[in-house]
Amino acid sequence: MKPKVKAVLLNFIAFVTLFLVIRLILGHYLPINRIFLAVTSAILANILAPKFGAIRTKEGEKVFMKWVFRKGTKEL
């Protein structure tokens, strides 16, 4: 699998996982409109999800992760 495809899939999986968890938790505790709940969950998931990217290095293309809860980047 190419690193760019892997990065896109990892971004999607991280976003969907956080979106569903946040939506279920907020939906359980807060009685708000479904559209507002979905938009709020999407915004929070977008902020909290780790970002993956394929970066070209001297050794070839590699996948790196940047996250709000970690300093710097991490190579996968």
C-alpha cells in the first residue's frame, strides 16, 4: 500500500472513530438537536483527531503522525 493511501485511510479511520464516540457521548448526556449534535461532533473530532501525512524523505516516502496531545511528529 502506498504511503499516501495509507495516510488517507488512517485520517479517515481516526476521524470516524472520534466522531462516533463524541456523538454517542454527547447524544447520551445532552438533549440537543440532531443536526447541531452532528456538526458539533464533526468539529470536535476534526480538532482532536491525529493528522497523518505522507512525507518524502531521503529514504523514500514515509507516513508521519501529528497530534494535538503530542509534541512534534511521530514516524509510523
